Amino acid sequence: MLTKRIIPCLDIKDGRTVKGVNFVELRDAGDPVELGKLYALEGADELVFLDITATVEKRKTLVELVTKVAKTINIPFTVGGGISTVEDVKALLNAGADKISVNSSAVKHPEIVDQMAAEFGSQCIVVAIDTKNIDGVDFVHTHGGRKPTLKITQEWAKEVMERGAGEILLTSMDHDGTKSGFANGITSEISSALSIPVIASGGAGKMEHFKDVFTAGKADAALAASIFHFKEIPIPDLKAYLDREGVTIRI
């Protein structure tokens, strides 16, 4: 059985780590360089860095900050926010990122997933999907969750896999920041339908939620932010708990 991964997420705005609820009401959560360093030491399996207003503000991801974080960690590092061209990917990989995450630009121009996968390999390309359930249907949202689209989440996930994405980062906007648990239903549905790993995001509040998303949700990895940033659940304690519960985890 593949080892399940625990991934802290650094949501970056104006060079600082922030966290909100349902994608709004952001509050400061600390220095991204120091947090990244701490998580690597604590045993995080990977780190995700999302420049959450890059697309909205029509600018590129903070390459200098990516370089600083990359120099302090020794775990796989995924960067997203404002990435729309092969040149953007090249700049971030050169700055120290191991993988890049695309969302809004992939929805607007799906062929860039093909181009990026062909240029850099599927293992480098993560497609982030922000999903919200509206009247019983799961719709993809873009621009940091601000813009609804007509794309059905399950169909879009399958399409990007076929286009060459190596991984899906699935964030439930309904669960984000609520600490009420991950969206296990849609996570399981997409994980079961795809042959690439799915990272679940949105809703982590206690250790049991991670066990649930790995079992009921069939996720390959679980991403969280505020519970790690505000020291509510230390990563070593979480991994020890999951190990006791029979989840295959790297201790």
C-alpha cells in the first residue's frame, strides 16, 4: 500500500502566510520561510505554497520568496498562484520548486496542461481544483474561489488527468477553514475514478478527520493549514496517531 502523505499548506498574501474560512476573512499566520523550515523538521511529507491573490491581482508568483523557502527545506515543494505559461513553470522550477500547481489558467486554457506535462513531465504538474456544491452539483471555481464556472468538478478532474496532470489538489470550498472534516464524498468519488493521486484539502480540524479522508475519502494525501500554523495539531502527533490507527504513514 502506498504511504499516505501529510502536507502543510502556506497560503501567501503580501509575502505573509494567511488563513481564512471559506476562502475569506484572512488572518496572519506567520513567516512562510520559518513555517516551511519548521514543517520540514517536524516530518511533513511535502509542502505546498499558494500565492492566493496572484491570479486576482494579475501578477506572477513571488519567485524570490519561493527561492528562500526552497533553500530551507528538504522535502518536495509545490508552488501555485498566477502560473499561466511554460516560462512561469520554468522560472519556479529553477527557483527550487519540485512541482507546480495550476488552477485558473488551466480552466481558461486547458491545453496548457498538455503543454506543461509535455515540457516538464506529468510528475511536475498538479492541477488544483476549487470545488463548491451548488444545488447538489459540484462546480469548479477559479480566481481563488471567487469565480464560479460551468465546469462539473468530476468531469474536469478526469479531463486534466487525460491531458497529463500528475496529481489533483482538490479543495472543498464548502469545508475550507471550517474544521468540520474533509469533503470525503467527492474526494472518494474522484479518487476512485482517477488513476493519479488526489490530495484532499479543506476542513481539517482534528486527527480523526485525517484518518477519515484516508479511509472513507480514499485520498492519497491530506493538506491542511490553520491547524498546523496555529499549533493545534503537531505533525509528529498526527503521524503517530495515524500509525496507531493502521494508516500507512512515513514516521
